[in-house]
Amino acid sequence: MVIKTVWAVYFSGTGTTEKVATYLAENLARRLGAEYKAHNYTQPAGREAPLSFGPEDLVVLGTPVYAGRVPNLLLPFIQENIHGEGALAVPVVLYGNRNFDDGLMELRNVLGDNGFTSVAAAAVVGEHSFSTLLGAGRPDGEDMALVDQLAQRTADKVKELTALPAQGVAVEGCDPVRPYYTPRDRNGEPIKDFLKAKPVTDPGKCVKCGLCARLCPMGSIDGEDVSNIPGKCIKCCACVKKCPMGAKSFTHEGYLYHQHELEEQYAGRRAESKIFL
Ligand SMILES: Cc1cc2nc3c(=O)[nH]c(=O)nc-3n(C[C@H](O)[C@H](O)[C@H](O)COP(=O)(O)O)c2cc1C
Ligand code: SF4
Ligand code: SF4
């Protein structure tokens, strides 16, 4: 098949999905002799208009895994506004060293419903949004070498295609997808008010540059007073990890309990990145 444009279309709070999706799409474009384009839908402005693709497009669609699935507040945008109309896709999820559960399956299925055919896919480990210990420094050289391999094998596969594959690529996960992963305490009870947790701002460190308000994917931080977060917080940690002064943090008891629990259970191991062809 002849592909004229390879797209990186992605959401990325702390940059790991962006790193993998753009690298993979650029690499594929080079190998296929196609143009490279990118659409970042992290900020609200990137989700204002629908995106439509066609038979000469290959779309690397990247999203982090939140609670074992595609982030629930982004799912409607993907479902309703990203149209394939005969395009090929490579769904890519980033996950924070715990598990990608059904995130990749869900993304592949939604893309299939929207007129894409997934020709390859990947689940890559990224440093966990909540931590600097969990998946620290991932994706690293080893992960990116696997992404290189994926680009090469996907390009070879696409060049050999004479028609759209009858089915999307097989990926790991349950189909139908399972409910969202729920953070639990030691007694197995869901952590109280976890969804309500929002970052706090240290007034001694904040220089009022306004970066966090511009970066927040939910547009939830008040630009006039960044300590005020009137909107929803998806805990993407963009404001926490990207504040140049280190002024933002979570102090919510349940959030910190979950963060430490995850670090205790999973920081000591190296989860695998996986590719599917
Ligand atoms: C609300 C939330 C839920 C998450 N749930 C999971 C999960 O279920 N499994 C996992 O391994 N990582 C999980 N993560 C970690 C992210 O998937 C991971 O850090 C990813 O690399 C973030 O991508 P980004 O840098 O593009 O924002 C979660 C992160 C957030 C913010
Ligand atoms: S990015 Fe940090 S320093 Fe800048 S306004 Fe936000 S909290 Fe303050
Ligand atoms: S306020 Fe919440 S949603 Fe907004 S950038 Fe910070 S962690 Fe992400």
C-alpha cells in the first residue's frame, strides 16, 4: 500500500507518550518515503475540532494507560472525533511499570470502530506519572530500540499489503475490556476520595509563571491564581513534573498511600515493553 502521510496523534501529560509516538511516526515516515505530521491533543485546544484521515494515511495513535484503560475523560474525544475512513493505524500505549491491562485492546477496538485498521501496535513502559521511581527514566534506550524494530517491521508489512487487512492486529488484553483498575487500601477497600485529589501549590516556590495553567490538559488551573483548581483533575501530573520551581505536589492522603503502595510493589522490577505485528 502507498502511504503518503504518517501522523503522530497523541495525548501526553508528562511526555513519555509524545516521545514514543513522534519517534515511531517519524521513523515510519522515513522508511515509507512519506510526509510526517503531528497532532497533539493534550491541551483542550487540540480537541476542539474533529480529525479525519483516509486511505493514504497511517496514524500512530498514542495515549497513556490510566487505571488499566484509555483515560476515561479522553475516550469520548477519540470515539467521537478521530475518524479513520480507511486509514491504517498503529495504536500505542504508554504504561507506568504496573500493567497496561486492557488499555491497548480498548484503543485498538475504538480505532476499529472508527474506520481504522490497526496494522501493528505497542505497549511501552514510561516513567509513572505519580512517581520518579516507578519505571524511572523509561522509555530508555532498550525500549526505543524495540520501537525502532517496530518501525522497521511495520514499514515492511505496509509495503507488502495490497489491500486493507481483514482484521486489526491481535494485541494483549481482554475483549470485552474489564472495568477500570481501582486503587485499594490494605483491606481491599477502594481508596476514599482518590478521584477528588488535586495538586497543591507551595507559595514559597511558585513564581507565578502560569506554565501549569497553560499545560493542564483539562484547562482546570486558574491562570490568575494557580493554587486554585476549579476544574476536574485527571492526575496526569503535567503540572507537578513540568513546574520549573517544583512548586506543585499531591498531599492528598489517599493519593500518597496509592503512590507508595505502587512503588513498593512495582518499582523494584523492570516491566516489559511489547510490540504486536
Ligand atoms: C490517573 C493515572 C492512572 C494510571 N494508571 C496506570 C495503570 O493502570 N498502569 C500503569 O502501569 N501505569 C498507569 N499510569 C502511569 C502512566 O500510564 C504512565 O506514567 C505513562 O507513561 C504516562 O504517559 P505520559 O508521560 O504521556 O503522560 C497511570 C497514570 C495516571 C496519571
Ligand atoms: S508552573 Fe510552577 S512556578 Fe509556574 S505558575 Fe505553575 S506552580 Fe507556579
Ligand atoms: S491539575 Fe490535574 S489535570 Fe491539571 S495538569 Fe495538574 S495533575 Fe494534570
